[in-house]
Amino acid sequence: MTRIIIACSFAVLLVASARWTGRAAQDDPHFTGHSDALDNKDLSASRRSFDSGARSAWHRHSKGEGLFVEEGRARVQRKGEPVKEFGAGQTDYTPPNVAHWHGATPDRRLVQVALSFGEIKWMDKVTDAEYYAK
């Protein structure tokens, strides 16, 4: 439960944060040393549920994507690699410009939190053969 709260808080803070105000870091009581808030124009956060067997199409993010499984079981595949499964409280990161898809396993529903960086390029739908591959 703690991981879920941390991941969701992280996502909300990143998306909700405003551009850096210009206030000197030493004037901010929440930080020690120099730290600037970065703008969030290339960042989006989403929370999505998938029924068992549901999945995204192949796609890539120009600056990468992080996934957090809140509930259920996820299935992820990067182009040229085997399908990977992981469960509640686990995370996965896909580097920039790597084609991939993700969704629920055939027998379990999935709730995921995704942090997407940069632009998304959507590609072909994932075939049943790709989805069910070992």
C-alpha cells in the first residue's frame, strides 16, 4: 500500500507542479542545496484499468515511460524481447523510443499508473499471437 501511495503521490506532484517560479532554492524550506522544479510540458500521468486480456497497441514514447501496477497483473513486451509479467507494487520502465505494448494478463484485471515522457507514437495493434507468446 505504501508503494501505491508513493507512486500516486509522485505522479500527481509531477503533473500538478507548475513551472519553476524563479525563487532561489535556499529560500525554499523543503529542500537543502540547489534544486529546481522542472516544467512538465513533456510529462503526463494516467491511471488506467484493463479487463483481463485487454492491452494497448504497439507504441513508443520519445522520452520513455514508467509503469506501476496498482492492482492485478501486467503483461509488457518490448519489440524483439519476450513478454514480461509483473504484479501489484512492481514497476517497469521502457527507455526512450523503444516500441512496446502493455496490458492485463489473460486471466487477471489490471490497474496501472503510467508516467509518460515526451510524445507518444502509436503503431499497429498487438495481435493475439504476439499477446499470447511465451
